[in-house]
Amino acid sequence: MAQAVNVNFRMDEDLKKNMEQTCAEMGITMTAAFTIFAKTVTREKRIPFEVTADPFFKASNIKALNESLSQLQNGSVVVKTMEELEAMADE
């Protein structure tokens, strides 16, 4: 058996706590979880799950959000409360 080595990396403290709890619920340690991940990546030569970008952050959406914010800041939009919109719907 190969000699074990330490691998160090940083992650958010809350994420670490949540992962430790989740691993404990599955009956494994974080070390075991990362070892499973590493073995799967090595064997399959791929990340063993889909990695995607959140569509909220795509360029066209950010552009539309910035345009809407600019319109709001320039006062070129009509602002209504939910109550006002519901009253308009009832008319």
C-alpha cells in the first residue's frame, strides 16, 4: 500500500462544518469522501458530476440587470407596490 500524504486546501468554515456533518450522516469521514472523489477522477478522467455556471450570471442577464438598474436610478421607470398592482388587477 502506498504511503499516505497530507493534502491541504482552504474552504469556507461553514462549508467545512456542513460537509463534515453530511459525511458523518453517511458514515464516512471527509478524508474518505475526498479519497473517493480523487479515485473516481483518476479512474474516469473526469469530474464525476456536472459542473455548470449559474445562468443568472451569464453576460446577457447581467447586461439586462444593469440596464434595469440604470433606468431605476434615472427615474425612468414606474414603481408600484404589490398592493397597488393588485388593486390595478382588480379594476
